[in-house]
Amino acid sequence: MTETPKAVANSAQSEYWNAKAGDAWTQNQAIMDHLLSGPGRRLFEHAAIKAGERVLDIGCGTGATVLAAADAVGPEGGVLGIDLSHAMLDLARSRAKQHAGTAELMFEIADAQSHQFAAGRHDLLLSRFGVMFFEDPTAAFANLLTALRPGGRLCFVCWAPMAENPWFFIPRDAAIKFLGAPEAAPPRAPGPLAFADTDYVTEILTGAGFRDISVLSETVDLTPISDLIEAADYALNIGPASRIIANHDPSPETLAAIGAEIESRLSVYYDGTDEARVPSSLHFVQARRP
Ligand SMILES: C[S@@+](CC[C@H](N)C(=O)[O-])C[C@H]1O[C@@H](n2cnc3c(N)ncnc32)[C@H](O)[C@@H]1O
């Protein structure tokens, strides 16, 4: 039987992450985790997780950061991963079963905005790119605050503006070149770049009741798959190009042309060594429950 979240405030996002997007992330889990390993490592440096802590991973997806948090909290600690996507959470669960760690690991299909969390249970709310998809972000963070003990902390990473992130603008530009620009969405609409404006993030967290808010903007390398052709193909299936492509029904020739354009523009980041590096501009956000 399919597990359904008790209350879904973000039904459009639930549909999105339970269709092609969730499948693509699940099928490409190893590629995605490699791509995002740099931001993930930096997130953990900022989060400074201590042994014995209880961590709530928001939008944990296929579970990489849940497993890393489990290693950090050790046998006395625990990690709860929540997500809207059944496919992604199923994979997270099966990875956790094979993980050698001893921390208590739990997963729940849940909408972070509306889920009723055990009050004050967690020391840390953690997220790698999982908190920018809320219809009402202030309500979502106010709800998440209830899951934190007083003095507990929030630490997440999100994307800075599109113009500073070639991994976003190259595939998007390529799709637009062949399919035309999509209807302009409001800049803060739920989506990967919704938190690009740091003043907006601070406003949300303040409104939700967090204090000691800090935002550090840093450049961190993404590490896409070493095969450039595969990387371009992958950019057709996940991310901003895929969102534009999904609204058209492009011919195989058009898709190939978009892929070739992505490949040509990404090639500057491929210097023939094993590891391609694409600089990404990120915000690392921290705050506390008073
Ligand atoms: C960009 S993915 C990141 C996944 C994972 N954190 C990682 O770094 O691999 C965003 C994740 O947030 C989840 N998500 C989006 N809105 C959510 C919500 N309201 N409640 C819980 N999870 C949500 C999605 O299902 C998806 O797994």
C-alpha cells in the first residue's frame, strides 16, 4: 500500500516530485550525489554535527545526507529524513538498510510545511537543496521550528541567482534557444532558485520565528559526471532544461540539438582530467530557535 503524507500543503510539488522528477533523481542517484558532493561537504562543515544529536533532514531525497548525518551523530544519535517523493524515499530507505552505521534512522513521507512533528525533538534541521519548494515558506519554516528544541539550529544550502550558476543557465539557455522562453514565473515561485535573494530568506526565517540568522554566500564546485556527452544528456532530464522541455513535445532532432548546445557550452569545464568542475554560487543559511 502506498504511504501518503498526512497533510499535503504543497500538492503541486508533491505531484511534481512523484512523477518524472522523482524518477529521474532516483535513477540518477549516484550521478546526483557525485554532482552535489562539494555543496554537501560544505553544508556539513557549517552544520558541525555533534555525536548524539537528533537531526531532521528536510527534503532528504534519496538519502545521501541522511546517511552522512547518521555517521556524524553516531550510535547515541538519530536522523529522521522526510520527503514528498515516494520513489526517492524508497531508495533512501533501502540505502539506509545497507548502511553500516548504528544511529537510529527513520524516514517519513511528509510535507515539511504541514507535517505534525514531534514537538522540540530535534537539535538540528538540515537540508541540502530541499527547502525552496514551499508554497508558503514562512508557514513551512514556522512549522519546522516546532520540531526543534529551544536553542536548536537550522542549517541549509540553497542556490544563489541563476546568473551565477552555469549549471542552471547553460541548459536553460540551450532549451530556450530551440524551444523559446517559457512564461515568466514569479522569481520567488517554489523551485530551486526561490531562495536566491538572501534578504527574502532572512525575512522568511524572521517571520517564522528563527533568530541569529546568518547567510554566507560561497562558491563551491559541482562535480558532474566525467563523460561530457552523458553530462549534457543528463542536463536534458533533470533541472531547468527538463522543466522547459516538459512543456513541449520536441522532436528527437530538436532534443539532440539542445543536447549538443549544452555539451558545447559545458565543455569549458572539462579539461580532459577525470573530474569536471563547474563553479556554483550557493547560500549557506543558519539560524536558531530562540
Ligand atoms: C532538489 S531535491 C534535493 C534532494 C536531496 N536533499 C539531495 O540533496 O539529494 C529536493 C527535494 O525536496 C523534496 N521536497 C520538496 N518539497 C517538499 C516538502 N514540502 N516537504 C518535504 N520534501 C519536499 C523533493 O521531493 C526532493 O526530494
